[in-house]
Amino acid sequence: MRELTPEEKAQIEAMGGLDALMQRLKELLNEQKERHEGGNKWIGTGGTSPFGHGGYNPEGIRIGGEDDPDREHSAIKLWETRAYRDYDDQVELGTRNIKVALRRLRRFAREGSELELDLPDTIGATAKNAGWLDIKMVPQRHNHVKVLMLLDVGGSMDEHIRRTEELFSAARTEFKHMDFYYFHNCVYQDLWKSNRRRHAERFPTWDVLHKYMPDTKLIFVGDASMSPVEIVHSRGSIEYNNEEAGAVWLQRLIQTFPKFVWLNPEPQGLWQYRQSVQLINQIMQQRMVPLTIEGIERGMRMLSK
């Protein structure tokens, strides 16, 4: 991979927006007849052309190639077929600390028929009854917290699969009333539940907004690492043409569910170097916390207030 100095990178100018970039790609597809490497014009590898893979450009379209975690992650569109794997909610946790941290969010209330022995009341009633046993029952206690979890999957999130699966598995255990959906990089007009069927079976985000009660606790899980275009630009999604920017959908979600938090598996020390992380955190009203035990505990306290 060609290494560029900060000065060289600063000299590379954007092409004038997504529409101009797509038009230029269309022209090159008609003109180009052979492979190119290391240049600044054609679709190829390395170099500073906006099209291809393995190079650098602030507004690039990656065509083929592997999603290398050491690269810049500056592409604003991808041209490839991508397959993601569902997170496993049955994984054996290496630690119980995540469950303990999530437990801070649980709230119990009594409901239903009398199915649970009330021992203190039974002892008191029996004593008042001259020793004759007087059994007292109370409704069972149930966890009333409702949780909606939106999980980023694929791309740079592949680096964080293990920890995300541990969180997902713990949450499915701790919260009786929990539902989840997947998204990639940023939330747009559709979500999905099965990555194997994500192109055939999608759920409109509008339906999700109206399906759950406003007191539902909303938990985003993602590294928020992407091109800023994907957040603030219509048609900025890396995979398809979205009519409204991701920021619009994020705002709708947090306005509908005022109790929300974003758990980020990326080390917090790197957040300052990711423009997209700063943008998402700003939209989240600084309610982004690291996916660590301390971060989860802090996030659960935010959701409980």
C-alpha cells in the first residue's frame, strides 16, 4: 500500500460531491480498457485515484478488494457483494461482569396471579394467628424494562465480533422484553433481523419507530467508524441510495425513544481521530460510552435516569 505524507494527503482535493463522483465513475467505466495501479485517474489499485482499492482519497469508491482494518476507511461507496454473519446470542461468556453491569437497568414490579410466597408476611400473619399457619402469597416480580437494541454489523465491526456477541448474549439473558435489529455503519430507512436474508427481508425503520412504546430503552451498538458522508448526505449510504441522510434517522430514533445510549467497542482513545465518531456522538448528545464494563455501567445509569 502506498504511504502518503500528511502534506501529500492534504493536496488531494475532493471531486465536488457524491453526484460528481458517480458521474466520473460512469465515464471511466466507458473509457477504461485495462488494469491500472498506482495512478491518480483510472480505476485501479494503490495511488490516489478515487476509484479502486488500496490507495488513498478523501472521497473514494472502493471496488473489490478486502476491507483491511489498517486502511483509512475513507470510502463513501463500495462496489461488491458483502455477506455478514448474525451475532450469536448463545455464546458462552468469558465473564459474568457484563451481565452484572446490565442488571443496573432492570426494574421489577409485581403483576399477575398470586404465585410467589411472601415469607415475611406469612411469618407475621402466623404469629398473629396464635401459631396457626397463615400462608400469604403475592404476585411474582417481573422485569418491566423494555429494550430495543440496534446492532452495527460487518465491515470494521468484524474486529469487535467477540465483545459484541458477549454483550448481545448477556442482554438476551437479562432482559425479558428485548428486541433487536441490524444496520450497517449508520441507520437509514430499513433495518433487518437476519443477515443471511438482509436483502430479501427488511423492516422499514418507520415501522420500528411506531412499533415500540416511548419508554423503551434504545441501545445502539457500533464503532461509528465510516465516511462522514454516510451520516450527513442523502444517498450517502455505502451500499445503496438513501433518500434521507443517516443523521435524520438517528434524530428520529432518539426523539421517539428519549432514553438512549450508544455503546462503542472502539477504544475511546481513538474517538478523537474519527470524524464520524465525533459526529455520531454529537447527534447522540454525548451519550456515547465505550463497550467496557465501566462504560456499560455508565450507560445503564444514563438509561435509568
